[in-house]
Amino acid sequence: MSSAQRLRLRPTLLSDLDFVVTVETDSQNLPFITPWERTQHEGAVRIPDFRHFIVEAGADYDAAGFVILQGCRNPNRSVELKRIVLQPKGQGVGRACVRLLKQMAFRDLHAHRFWLDVKGLNTRAQQLYAKEGFVEEGRLRESVRVTNDNADGYDSLIVMSMLDREYLARQALGLEDVR
Ligand SMILES: CC(C)(COP(=O)(O)OP(=O)(O)OC[C@H]1O[C@@H](n2cnc3c(N)ncnc32)[C@H](O)[C@@H]1OP(=O)(O)O)[C@@H](O)C(=O)NCCC(=O)NCCS
């Protein structure tokens, strides 16, 4: 096990929000997300329908980023991976984190459906989700405006999901091991 895969999630505190906003507005991350106001993060830390976590990774469990789940009390048992933003990239932290979030969604929150949307330009995240068993449901065509890098146009949002029976099947095949 590499040190990058040592990973844990701890509930975000209001005192973590400077870190959260810094990571979210980093130019490496901004094109791939729609950043929130600090008050929206404060709401997500406090409101029980959300789970807001700091991702800690590596040998010393340094803060590596943050994740947000929404719909944790959804009567349809449809839980959303609202946001995942990590500073180390390409070292396996994203995969380890998505595995942990699936376990949380299906085992702890008893989700029937775990879903997310991802921008069309975000091929890195799409690959990760597809490899981790998320299925494309459809595309919200040209639903987000893109104005970075002197561009002014629209990108689509790809909706992807996993169902509880798909998760159980992957688990039976040993594809959902959490380190
Ligand atoms: C998207 C993100 C969470 C992925 O985490 P990560 O730690 O970089 O990803 P991992 O190292 O775990 O890689 C997992 C898979 O992603 C894909 N991937 C990783 N880096 C990639 C790259 N540069 N290009 C294409 N695919 C890539 C690969 O399929 C990889 O699997 P492999 O190692 O078997 O090839 C992270 O890069 C990030 O926070 N990006 C900015 C914010 C963002 O895009 N959030 C998601 C919004 S929907």
C-alpha cells in the first residue's frame, strides 16, 4: 500500500473552511467545479442532509482536499456525490476516496442510488468514475457556462450513477476493497 492510499475522512469543522475555499478556488481545480460561497459550505457543515468531510491522506494524514455528500436524508435514498476536490492528483487518492464514499453511501447511508454530475471537459474525473463502476445516465446539454481561459461558451454535464445492487455485485467480485 502506498502512502498516498492511506486515507481517512473526518467531518469538516468551520475552522477548516479557509482550507476548503483555498482548495476550491485553486486554478487547478476551478475549471472543473462550480465554486460555492463560504456560507454555502457553512450550511453544508451544519445541515444534516449534507456530509462535509476533509480528506486526509499519506503517511501523516495531511489534509489533501474535501468532499461533500448531499441527499443523506433523501426519502428516495438517492445520495449525491456533490463535490470532490483533491490537491494531490494522479496518485490514487481520488480512487481510494471514491471507494470510501461508495462504502459510506451504500453501507452507512443505505443509498439505493449514488449519483453525480461531471463536466464534459473533465475527462480525468469521468475516467475515474467509469473505472469505479459509475454508469452514464445522460447529458444535460450545454448546461454550464465556461468563461475561463478567455473562452466564452457552454459545457455539458454528464450524469452518472451506481445502484445498490451494482455495488453489491462489484463487492462480490472484490472490486470494492477499501484499504
Ligand atoms: C478528479 C480527481 C478527484 C481525481 O482524483 P486523482 O487522485 O487525481 O485520481 P487517481 O490518481 O485516483 O486516478 C484514478 C483514475 O482517474 C483517471 N485519471 C487520473 N489522472 C488522469 C489524467 N491526468 N488524465 C486522464 N485520466 C486520469 C485514471 O483513469 C485513473 O485510473 P488509473 O490510475 O487506473 O489510470 C482529482 O484529480 C481532482 O480533485 N481534480 C480537480 C477537481 C475535480 O475535477 N473534481 C471532480 C469534479 S466532478
